[in-house]
Amino acid sequence: MKHLILLLIAALLLAGCWNYREIDNLAIALGLAVDKGEGDSYIVTVEIINLEGAGPESEFKPTTVQAQSDTIFGAIRRLITVTGKKLYWAHAKVVIISEEIAREGILPILDFVQRDAEIRSDVWLLVSKEETAAEILASTPLVESSISQQLSQILQHHAPEPKSIPEELWNFMQKLTAPGIAPVIATVGLVEQGEEKLTRIKGVAFFRRDKMVGWLDGKESLALSYLLNESISGLIVLRYEESGLTAQITYEVVGNKTEFQPFIKDDQITMGIVTNLQVILAEVANQKVDFSQPSVRSKLESDLAEHLEELMKRTIIKLQQYNSDAVGLGSVLRRRDPEAWKLVADDWPAVFGSLQTDIRVKPVIRASALVSKPIEMRD
Amino acid sequence: MKLEVLSEQQAISLMVLFISGSAVVLSIGGQAGGDIWLAVILSGLLALPIVTVYARLHSLYPHYDAFQIIIVIFGNTFGRLICLVYTWFAFHLGALVLRNFGEFIITVGLEETPQLFPVTLFALLCLWIVKEGIEVLGRWSNFFFRFAIIIVLITTALALPELNMDHFRPFLFNGIMPVLQGTANVFAFPFAQTIVLWLAFSGFQKRSSPYRIYWLGILMGTLVILIITTLVVAIIGVEIYKHSYFPAYIAIARLNIADFVQRLEIIVAIMFIISSFVKVSTCLLATCKGVAAITNFHDYRFTVTPITLLMISTSYFLFDDIMQMLFWAQDIWPIYAFPFQVILPIIVLIGGEYRAKSLKKQ
């Protein structure tokens, strides 16, 4: 009797789940693109995958749907009237924001993304360089089966060719709330290849608070990556010239570490920046360049240092023009010299705008791949 | 009444799980900012003298449980009054933890499920174990303590690449005051809540020292809280730690080892369920023993079912929403709990010393 009652109770409890969701009643959302509509409204475009067919032959087909409303969540709910299914967000990969919205401030958008328990905080953020963000989702995925996955793959494997700085949502929010650092978001544009439009991620948009203020191109974002101590590799191509000998040299960065040291003299803050790079010679186009010679190597190193110092300087000056401390010099000051930071904290963007920097790059050529000496050609 | 006894190891496991309770998922001590680790250590140290009071009372009256001690010391009327106050405290705390559990479930997982449903199922299990007695609870804790330790170690190991120690710099940026505020907060919740354990314990096996139990319990509990808060702040930073309801959940959700080991939040949920089960059960046990002591019954078991049902409904109408719950846990609790957790135990100890001396003279 006792067992029977227990069984009955178990049957009551195990019979089902209140929040159950069947997979064929869900549309799995992969990517979200937000554009400005008329007035105060937003146009929300979502890439969803749909299960087609049944059994082993079933196939996931990506498609995009669009809705307009005054709030993001409102528009997303309105999508049900189009899809007939509730969207499931736990697999969302990317959130693309149009430039117009980025310039107005993206916190209203991020509030929903951050607040919703289903969207994971590791979605990638992107700012569209095209007219609208929706265009990006309409382009052709080349390798992956959907454009959102394609973008996510590109961002994940950006380290060998770091022309941009991928930011996940949580990282953006962290920089937004932390004192003395401004966030950046990678930018995505389209390139035409034949009849197809393909995405290309290059450069970053930099922000002041949650408002986008400007762009950095690919080279400048590389410089910013080194300043931010991102763990990246990256190629730098320079022209070598010495006593009539010219060659294109490709350096591959295999290790980077930037250290900061603030100096204060007469109430004037100077930020000392030292970037240590470990590079290997990845490609030497002219075999007459004898990199086994120490003198040649030191010339190669100083060329690289000069080039990068100039690039970093240019990048910081550009950021300073917009008072956007994307390098996080403020947070460095806060860590290293809290007392000095307290004096300038309230006015940091302006102080950053006129901050002196002293940039040194110290590259060390570690290796030259498999080749120890240039190949000598003989007839 | 037969005294139900715990072994030293069981008591310590029970204590560590009790301390981890809801503290591992709620954000505690956020006031201290980047110096939160210091606040946790300080409040752990601060808790040592308080638990010494309980241990001293145990060793003064080794054959009684806490409510009996209070009645022996203060006599029938006044002693019963203090018992009543403590019964309320344990009951209220149990309802709060139950509510934390309910909010956690409906916020992170089952948004459309009525909160009462998971809470009731959970409380029914607590009812069962409390009916079985503290020895079963002790054995249960001893068994699941290993899981808790393994969970903490695994998450620590997996979190290593995500840690950013810059969140702790600079040291004491806003001076010592915020750290002290954070200390007061962490001291009140969870460390000083161990008073409920004192109420629930009825005795230990022969040759085990109550001092060692309480001290080791507090030290290991501090260690667990320290590891978890430090990990969480190092992953998500101070600002997000302060602004989220369940920071540990957010932090562990971020772990991703090569796309292979990911979505580990469930680990936090498991840890939370294990430890808050112990916490609710202990509170329930203390309440039932309190009621039995006040009404002069020898066995508390017949009170368990009605009190559990009462606790479920209390947890339901304590707050309107999660915002109120967090406000209470962070801002009101330290003030509300101070008399229960610090002042009353000291009064009981003074009375106990005096009474023990006069008993000896006789």
C-alpha cells in the first residue's frame, strides 16, 4: 500500500514539466540585428534556423525574419506573429548594431540582451559598417551554414590576422562599467565577390560611454590590440632598405606584452608605455638579406620598432581627439597611482585628451622559421 | 529523551554546507568592492569569538541541547521567552533561504513555473530529513560535503584562465570604511547565522571537542566563501558582481574551455541546492526543537509537518518580488540579525557562566 502511494506521488511529479518546450515548437535564433526604424522604433532582424524534414534526413535551414516595435523585446515578441514559434535564444551567436544606433547609444539595446536569462553573455557584438545591420544577416555564408555562425567563427579565430578586436557582451559591459577604460566593438562590412556579398570583419568602432564616437581601421586596431595586451599573433609587412638592397619583410608576432608606467611631474601625467614583442621572420622576399648577421637583425628590429611606435602614437592621438580612452590608461593610473587618479577621475576623458604618452616598442627577433640562412642560388 | 549525536566530521561538514548555503549564489559583501576578499577574511575572524560562545555553552552543559540550556539558565518563563525569540529567528531564516531558492529557480531556469511548486517539493524533502533526525542530516552532509569540495576545486581549476586580478587593484582604493561595511555584511550573512546550528545540534559523540568543530567549521566555511567570492569577482568584476542577483551563476556561465567544456552554470545550481538543502533543514530542525521545548514536549517530530507547511507559505508572502528580497538580504538583514546573532548569545553565555558556577557551589 505504502509503495503504491509512493508510486502515485511519483507519477504525479514525474509526469511532466511546467516549462517544457518541444524542439519543433521553437525557432532557434542565431543572430540579432538592430536598426533604427521610423520615429523611436527599432527594426529587429533575427536569423533563425528551422528544422525541416524529419528523421535522419532533417535539415537545418537558416532564414531571417523582421519586425518593428518601440522596444527590442516588443519586436522580438512580435516575431511570433511571423514565425508562429517562440524564439529560443540560448544559441545566439552575434548581435549586430547599426551605426546610427551605436552613435545614439547602445545601452537600450544591451539592456535587453543583458537582462534576458536565455541569451548568454558570450554573444559577440558587432557594429555594421553598411547602411543597415540587417544587410549583414542577408549576406552569403561561405563556409558555415548560417551567417551568424560564420561571423562567430571569424571572430573566434581572429588571432592569426588580428585586424579587429572581437568583444563579447560581458567584456563590453565590463569596460562600460569599469572606471578609466572605454569599450570598443568590432565592425563588420560587406565585400562583393562575384555576385555574392560576403562579410568582412575589419577595424573597430570606439565608444565614449555607450555612444560610438569613431572608427579605427585594421592597422590601428592591431596597434590597439597590442596596447590592450590581447593575446594575438599578427603579421606586419615592412620594406627593408639598406645600401641599395630592398626587400619586403614579413614579421610574425608570436608574443606580445605591454607594460604601463605613469610618471607625474608638475601635475602633468605622462604615461610610459613599453611594448615587448617577440617576432619571427616569416617571409623574406629578397634572398640577399642576410638575417644571420646581427647587424642586419638589429636593423630589422629597429625598423619594426619605429613603424609600430608611429602606428601606436597615431592610434592614441586619434582616440584622444574623441576623448575615448579605449586603451584603458585611466584604469592603469587607477591601479598604479590611486591618489593621482582620484584627482583626475571626474574629469578623465578631458585629461586623457591631453595626456602625454611615451611609447617604446622593443621587438626581439626570436627565430626565422625553418631557415637559418638565406638560400644561395647558383647557376 | 535520547540525545542524538553527531560525529566531529559530520558536524563540520554540516557547518561548512550551512555557511555556503545561499551565500554562494547571492552577492554578499559587494560594498567592499575589490577588497571583498579582505572583508570575507575579516568577517571569518570576527565569527570565531561568536562561535566560541556556542562551543563554551556546549561544553558547560554537555547533556543538554541549546533550548534546554536556555531554559536551565533563565528559568521557565524568561527562558521560554528567549526560546520563542530564537524559534522565530530560525523559522524566519528558513523561510528566507527557501525564498532564495525559489527565486533562483524561477529567475535562471523555469520562468513560467509558479515559484510555489519547486519550493514545495524542496521543502518536502527537508521535512523528510528533519523527521529522520539530525543524525541522518549529519550523514547526508558528510556525504555531500565531498561533492561540494570537488565542485569548488573543479570550478577553480576551470576558471583559472578567466581570472583577471586587476579587479582587485588598487588595494583599499576607497579606504577602509567600505571594507568594514562589507565585513559587517558578510559577518551577518552567512557567518553569524551559525547560531541556528547551535540551536539544531543536540550533542556530539564522546571525546569530540565542540571548540574544534566550530572553529574548523568556520575556517573551512571561510575558505569556501573566500574562494567563491574571489573567483566570481575576478571573473566578472566588481560592478557586475554588485549589480546581479546571482553573480556566481553569471561568472561560471562564462567559463568556456575550447568550446568543449562549457555551460557549467548547472554546477553552481547543484552546489546551491546541496547547501541550501542543508541550511533549510537545519533551520527547520531548530524551529521544531524550539517549538517542542517551549511547549514542553519531549519529541519534536510531530511538529515538523505543520511547521514545514507554515514555512513554505511564509516564504511565499515574505516578499513581493526578488528586488525586495535582495534589499532585505543586503541592507536590512545585518541590522535585524545583530541582536539575535551577537547580543543574545553573549547574554546567554554570561547567564550560563553564572549559573554553572552557582550549580557547582551547590
